[in-house]
Amino acid sequence: MPTKKSEPRTKTKKAAADGTDGRGKRAAAKAEAATAKAAPRAEPAPAPAEAHEDDADKSEGEPDVIEVAGEIVDGDLELGAEDVGDVEVVAPRPITASRSSDVALSRTDPLQAYLREVQRHSLLTPEEEQKLTRHYVETQDVKTAARLVTANLRLVVKLAYEYRRAYKNIMDLIQEGNIGLMQAVKRYDPYRGVKLSSYAAWWIRAYILRFILNNWRLVKLGTTQAQRKLFFNLNKEKAKLAAMGIEPTAAEIAKRLSVDESEVVDMDRRLSSGEASLDAPVGDSEGRAVSRIDLMPSSASGPDAAFESQEMDRMVRERLDTFRKTLTGKDVIIFDKRMSADEPVTLQELGDEFGVSRERVRQLEARLASKLRAYLKEELGDAVGLEG
């Protein structure tokens, strides 16, 4: 599917400025360095399916990020050197006194500096691209991979601009897209008859979309395939149904997107409600500056409850000491070694000590526990209950 070419042009023309900027050089250098590190390493994830120019369907077993891109992008994307040219920065004009302040401002803008630095890297002809991609597949040469990446940096900028309304920091999107581009270069098969730019566009879009999804809210959204589908398509489906004169109910949207109705309701609620920081200051009834977390009920026990618990423990210990003084013979030993011991002995051990069977010791312990329950109920009422 052809991509729009009009939006990025007006934005990037502002990048015209004389000379280059240190930040721009460092940005492009980082892209090359990252490629040098990533290019020779093989990854366990399988490569995406063959991307024919008229067939952009994904195959099973592909990385999750490609699954996301496959659900969002409709149709195939054909982008060659002639398409990427829309993002080119215009030739710099001479600096005059009236323009000196504008140039100084642009040099402090990382985006403009990056765009100027990207312009330094020339595009590849189809013949050069084929030669380099085949050389990289055969040799895994890092410099070759870096050249393929830098030649397609304009493509990343072009695709990142399509999502600038979804995420304010365009440089973050460009950086994520560059990672996707490096993945594409690593996995690209030049013998399948599809252009590198077409193949790379899927990886670039996928990484950008994943970044937007993971950073949309402080609380992460889209942790399942159904949630990702709803995140990107819920509002679209609402608009489509409204345009058709159909009420966009949760049941209808769930049917159209093949998801559960409960997931539609949950995602609609999460997208329509804003975030509230627990540390955000709010005023109390007396006008003091407190945060939301200060007003939330605490799960810890209050001082009254803690005092009550301590008193109850003290009373129980006293009653147990008194109860023990009423015991004689085997009952004292069972109480000490079984009922009140931190590490009770086994029934068999007591049976050997008493010269009786294990079952007989169990019967004596059950009788003693019944007497203890009756005693504590008489002394403390229903405040203490013992299970036996």
C-alpha cells in the first residue's frame, strides 16, 4: 500500500542550516555502533516469512512484534529510494544576520541535528543494495551491515513521522525504528526477490508500534494479542460503526474484532480514563498539601488493634500456664512436647516413651485438647477459639 508523502516534507524543510552539529554526528555514530554490535549476532527467533510485494501476510512462529505490525498495517508497503526522498532536507541557505538566531536555535534541536546528519549518508541504487546485502549474508561483515543501515535511516524517519501524533517525542520513535531497521538487515534474505526497504518497513513499524504500546501509559497496556488488537483498533471500529449508523456496543465490536466482550469493555475503560499519580498533591479539608497515597486507608493495624492483640496474647499465655498446673502424668508431657512446643515430637516418639502405641498417644492428645478448649472457653468466652 503506498504511503503518504506530504506530511514529513514541511517538517523537515526547517532543518536547513549551514554545517553539521555535534549531536547529529553522535546520533548517527550511535546507530552505526549499535549495528556493529548487533549485526554479527544470530538470534534464535525465526526470520519473518517471505514478503512478496503483493502478499504481506505473516506466518506462524514469527516474533510477537511482527504479529503486532501485521495486525496494524494494511497491505504491503513498497518503499524504494525514490519514495524515501520525500524526507530529504533541503540544501542549506547562506547564513545572514536575520537568520543567525534561527540557525543557532536549530543547532540546539536534536531532531534537526539528526536530520542533517542523516542527510550525509547517500542512498543506494538497487544494484548496490543487492551487492551489499548478498555480501553481508555471505560474510556477516559489520561494515557492510552498517552501510545498509545508514542508507535506510531516512526510511525510519519517514515511518516515524506517521506516528508522531500517537507519541510526542519523535526522536524516541526514530530510535526504536532504527533498532527495527537493524533487525531487518540482520534477517534480510536478498535471494527472495523483495526489496530491503519493503522488508525493513515491517520491522521498523513493528518496533515503533511496540514502543508506543509499552509507553502509552505508566501502567502497561496490551499484554495479550487481543488487548493489542483492541488498543490499536477499538476507536477505529467505533468510528466505522457510527458512520454506518450502527450503535458501537461492546458486543458488536467484540464480534467484528474476534475478541471477548469483557476485553472490549475493559480496554474501553482503560483508554477513556486518565492516569492519577498517587504522589500528586491534593488538598484536604483543612487546606494542607497532602498526596493521594496519604489519604488511602492503610492495610496495617492501627494502634488500638495492635494493643488489643497484645492484651489477648498475654491473657491466653496466662491461662495456658494456669491450665498446665492442673495436669498430671502423661498429660503434662503431651502438653509440653506436643501442644505447646515450638517443634513438637511425633506421636511415635511419645508412644515409645510411654510404652504404648501411636494410636493411644493420639487418643490421649485429643482428650487433652478437648479439656483445653473447654477451659479457655470458660475463662475467655468466644474471644479465643481452638480448632482440634
